[in-house]
Amino acid sequence: MSRIFFSMLAVIVILVCVEAGVAGKRPNVVWIIADDHAAYVTGCYGNTIVRTPNIDGLASQGMRFDRAYCNAPVCTASRQSFLTGRYPRTIGVTQLRTPLPESEVTLADMLKAAGYDTAAIGKMHFNSLLKHGFDVRMERREFVQALRKRGAQPLPPDVKTLPPWKPFRDPAEIWLNAMAYPYGAVDADMWDTWWAHQAADYIKKPREKPFFLIASFTTPHSPFRFPVEYAGKYDPKQMPVGKQGKEDAWQVPAIFRHLTHQQKQGITASYYTSTEFMDKNVGIVLDALKQAGRDKDTVVCYFGDHGYFLGHHGRIEKHASYEEAVRSPLIVRFPGHIKASSHTSALVEFVDIVPTMLEFAGVDIPKNVQGKSLVPVATGKTNTH
């Protein structure tokens, strides 16, 4: 009897240890989000001019979604939708200044309830001071305080920099940076760079729990800010300009109609430069994961909140549902689960990101989440080519 008892006890102990092990193996989740980043201005999506080595490297280690679409070509509506896994019309957020309702449950809320530490660093567009499930929240205010405390570095002499940003008040060529001027700061004093380092510090911090981190950058949003070190990286004369067809003429917004081809090239050069600068900051976050030894047990998801027109249909903006504005890059890496250098032609939406992360984390997907998990696609169980 004693032998049977101890055998049964051993089995129970093993089962408890297995359960504890499974719980302990929940992956970290890191979202890296760019602002207004169109898929077509990324090396791994076929662009041969822009330099995005860190995003391209991430794609070579995971899956690139070739037909990923945001659920609104407007920052706030898109961001609040993909953070909840629910459509903009459902959560009642379709305008730029609408706050995310306090009643809405975010991925941070869901993962926090499952035992995760949570942090949001960078641009979020909550339009309120609510934390929405994030233990840590750092935005522009925290950067300004840190910069004021340490002081900004002096600029090189005779450098021409961007004037104050006054969209729709200045002519479009000014607030869209057709001059390809850098922002009046060195790389170390840019808020995106500061956020990248804050995210890196968060990743490297010892902790017992898994974590969900968002590192969200403001680039390459207009006026396509980049530091003085990046000035002149792209020759405007070599920049492509999106095509405008005869069918577009009647609907081109008046504010863009006077822009010359050369000005559009300058705007494109600024956008490409800002994208390269953003990619550098993506690299800081990815390097931190590797240095901390957490790259293998972390689901990394890179995406833009929506796309952008660079002359396409006569526009330099988003705000319309043409392909260039609603298609965005979406890359997911999870070593051991997602095959390296894979890609899919599956038609996916950004509301699908929340249920995908929840399934990878082993957390039940709430019934009111409107997206569908992409895990079967990402892991190769569903053939969509």
C-alpha cells in the first residue's frame, strides 16, 4: 500500500510540476508599432530604395503577411481597434480625437489578468490619461521631462531644420517637409530614440512574470521628423512618386493640387528618411531582446497603424480606403513556432492580432473579440498560398 501511495504521490507531483512548467512558459509579447508606415516602403515588401535592415531581419526570422489591412485609415480608430480586437464601429471610435471608452477591454487588460506585466511606451492615442490595463505608460510628457532634466545637445552650425509644424495652416509643401529638412535635434534627443531605449530598459529588467510591451513610434508620420545626422540620406531627385490617374482628378483634395512633382519627390525623400530612422529604433528594441536572452521566448509583432499615400491618387495622406492607405506591414516572429522567412497571402485584418497573441499566450479569447486568430496561418497549419 505504501508503495502504491508513494507512486501515486510521485505522479501527482509530476503533474503539478508539468502544469507549473506550462504556466511558466507563457511567452512574452512585444508589439512594435510605426505611425503611418506603408507596406510598400519596406525592404522586405519589395522596396529597393528604402533601407530597413532591422524590419527586414525580423521578417527573415518570422512570417511576413503580404495582405494585412488596418480597420481604419485614421490613427485613433485603427489603434483603438487593434488593441481591443474589435471594429471601430463597435467600440464607437471613428474620429481622430475620440477617446477609447473606459469600458473597453484591451489586450493589456486580458494579459494582465493572466499574470502578465504590461507597459506602453510611445504613441498610443488613448486621448485620455487612462492606462487601459498598462502598469507602465510613457508618452511625450515623460520624454519632455527627461530632456529638460538632462538638457539638449547643441546642433551643428548652419544646419537647416524644420519650422514648427502647422498642418493646414502652412502650405502643404511646408508641413509635409518637401524641403527634406531634419528636425532640430540630434538622434540622442529625439523622442522616438528615447522611447526605444526606455523599451530596451524595460525588456532587460529582471522579472518573474512574462510581459506585454508596446513600443510605439511617431515616425514616419508627417512632417517626417528625423535627426540632423540623417539629413541628405535620400536624394529627392531619385525618389519615386505615386501615380495619379485621370479618374482621380475630381477628388484630389484642394490642399494638395498645387504640389509640383519635385515637391512630391522631396516629401517622399523625407518619408523614406523618417522610415529609415524608425527602423534604427526598431533595432534597439530587437537588440535588447537578444541581449536579455528573451528573443526565443517572445512573440514579436511589428506593424504600422495604417498605410500612407505618397502622391498616389493625388494625395499625401491617409484618410481614404485605397490600397496604399489601408495595407500595412505585419510581421510576426515566434521562434520554434513560426518558420523563419515564411510569408502568406492570407487576407487578414488588424482585429486579428489580439486573438492571435492570446492564443500564443494560452489565454482564452473573449467572445466579444471580433477578430480571428492567425495562429493556424502563422504556424503553417493552414495553407493559404
